[in-house]
Amino acid sequence: MFRMKTYLAAPALAFLMTGTAHAALTADQVWQSWKDAGAMVGLTVSAATENNAGGVLTLNGVTVAPEGMSGLTISDMTLTEQSDGSVTIAPGADIGVTMTGDTEGSVKVAHDGLTITAREADGGVAYDYAAAKVDVAYSSTYPGVSFDSTEAPKVTSSGDVSLANLSGSYSDTPGTNRTFGWALKADTLAYNTTSDDPGMKMKQTSTSTTQGIDMSLSFALPSTIALTAIASPADFTTALNEGLAFTLSTKQGESSGTMKQEAEFMPMDLTMKAGGGEGTVVFNKDTLSIKSMAAGLDISSGPGMMPVPLQVTSGPMEIGLTAPVLATQAAGDYGLVLKLADFSLNEEAWAMFDPNGALKRDAAQIAVDISGKTTMDLPALVAAEETGVPYVPAPESLNITQLALKVAGAALDATGAFTFDNSAGMPMPLGEANVTVTGANALIDGLIATGLMSEDDAMGARMMMGMFMVPAGDDTLTSKIEAKEGMQILVNGQPLPM
């Protein structure tokens, strides 16, 4: 059955920071709003002692947990009323979570000067936060995997995550669509992790540091339907039509890291560097849009799983995906962008399969840019998987703006445009595409010289190229593909099958 997983809901602690704001907040109102909101999601919010004096509420032994279970504990906290109507919240130094059950362990939070300010904003409550540093350390053990009847040894895992000079906000704005907002900026984000799996005979350590973190998120939830009540594609469609929406924006600077894995079959020792990047996600009733761009990548590997040192580098990278979400009378935009520039391997890696340099070492280039219009319904696609009744989107057009690949001296370029007739129940294309291939014969010769391709396979490949392409110069082939009325497909003027 189609279900909204619980991890799609706002984190439980975020629900504590909710409620309708008053003109001037009091410390007691903020504290009570957390207890009320906790009860709404099955959490008990309590303190061992409470003392309010002169507009300062002092709490000791704060816990946030499901009834009868362990949860988040905070040693102490003060909520101080300000003259501007806001309330400043200062948590104590001892913050943590104890885990029990199959997974045992703890999570501890340490901070340098963390302060949170609650204030009225658009009829709701907003929280601004800042700290010189926040560190989260965790350690856990959990059952491993056994490949025989013996009990598997437990896996141990530990690590820490650190944010430096961070600031941000969280907001909860009531209305026809209840909107949650979250933002975070930090000078650096760093982590270190270790794990040991005796059953798999595998140990792993990793480190990473990223500069200039900047993230923001907005989540709109219709007041007419509870998130947990969305249990079918029809419910999901209703929620989207009534305003369910999600947006995410991220930016980051340069990052670097390491990963070392001690294992019998897959030992690794990696060093990684990446340029800055940014990304966005938009999801609502009209569109799903995912975009990501990065400046470049450099991965180096010492001998281990590979017999020689390996270095992989690339220039700018870009990924983009667009699709309509709900079917309407007017077709929506769809598209795919995939670009990878200057992807290359070091000479030692090339020499493993081409020691004599039969293949050109040119950096690989990939560029895909296609778009068009289509009628499509994502909930209907989900329902089709459950019911087994097929759902076919109805494309109206396809534009091949760029389809390019360059590797080892050979290159493919294609452009085209098609429209589709859906009156027969399935898309019938009309249009043409033009393809140019250069350096294909030289590439085949090089593959034969390296032993990666046999003479028989090469002969078959050349025959296929001869059937579907025509010579147009020195090691250059072209092809014109036409789709005409009645599902007639022509290649260079000849109908298929040829």
C-alpha cells in the first residue's frame, strides 16, 4: 500500500517549536507550547524542576521522549523574557540521547554559546539560533550479519560531526497551508567516522571538511489533511491540490576528505577533493525539479583494490531533472540535463589495459540536454505499480538540444525534434534526428590493439555502422533518422526494417 513514510514528516523536535504566537511571548507560554506540541506527536516533554522568577524560567532535567522510553535529555535550560517580546533560550552543556534495543549507544551534543530566540512572526513562532560551535558525537553497536548458524558479532560505529560559526532559523506559520521553514549557515561542516564489522572482516574510517554551508528548506502542509493520513495515491493527489509543497536550496564551498577501508576483498584508501556547488529541489502539484551543479572533482586512490594508484578528475558537473507531477489539460514541461566535463584517468590506470598507448587519452566529455512537453501523473504511476494496471504518460514533444559524447578520440553528436500523436492510445512520433560520429574506426582499431575487442566483434560493429550511417569525410559518419505518419521510420531515406 502507498504510504507517506514517517521520515517525510518534520522531525519530532521541530514540532515542539510550534504554536500561535502572542503579541509578547512569555517563557511559560513557550514552554507550554512545547509540551502541547509534544503530546500531539506522542512525546512527553517534562522537566524535573521548574522555577520562574522575574521573567526567567529555569528548567532542570529536561527530557523529550515517547511515554515510558528513553529519549533526548538536557541537563538544564533557561528561558528569559526580553523587552521586545521575544524569549531567549539557553540550553545547558549536557545534551544527549541514549539508545537501547537492537541498537545500543549514545549521541551527545556539545556547544559553544548556543542561544535560541523565540519571536512572533506572521502569526506563528520563529526561532533564530546561533553558536560558535556545535559538536555531535555518537557511538553505537548493532547486530552484524551471519553467514552460518553462529551468532554474528556486533558491529561498532562511532563518529563526530562539527559545525563552526553557525546561525539560522526555524519557523512555523499557520494558515490555510501551514508552512515550516528552516535555514542554516556555517563556516565549516566536518565529520569523522569509524566502523568495525568483524563478521564482514571490514574496518572503515572516513573524514570530511566542507566550507561555506548554506541551506534553506520550506515545507507547506495543508490544514485540511494530516500528513499521517496520506495513505493512498488519491490522498496524495488531494494533498498536492490543496497545497502540499517542498523546496530545498543548498550551497557549499570546497570540500576535502578521506576514506580508508580495510577488507579482504575490497581494500580502499581514497583522498577526495571537490569544488563548490549548489542545488535546488522543488516539488509541488505543478512540477518536480531537481538541479545540482559542482565545480569539479579529484579522487586519488592508493594501491589496494586496484594494483596501481588511481586518480580520477573532472571539471564542472551538472545534473537537472524536470517533470510534471499531476495530470492537467495542458501538458507540463519535462527535461533532463546531464553534463560532465573533462573526465580523465591517470596514465597508470590507462596503462593497465592499454600499455602501448593505442587509445587516445583525451578527457571524456558528456552532455545531454533534452526537453519537451508531456501529460503525466506521478500518483497514477505509483498506483499502476500497485494495481498492475499500466499507466502511460502522453508526451507531446521531444527536443534533443544536445546529445554528445567524447571518449578516447571518438565523438558522437546528435540533435533532433519530435512531436507525438497520442490519439491511438500510445505515442506515435513525428520528426527527425541527425547524428554525427567521428573517430569511430580509429577507436575500434585501438580497441582491437588493446585486446578489448576481437576482430569478429569489430567486423560486426562496422557492419552495423554501415547499415545505419553514411560516410561524410575522414572517419566521419552521419545518419538522418525520420519518423513519419503511420509509424514509418526512415534511416537515411531507407525504411526500417532495412
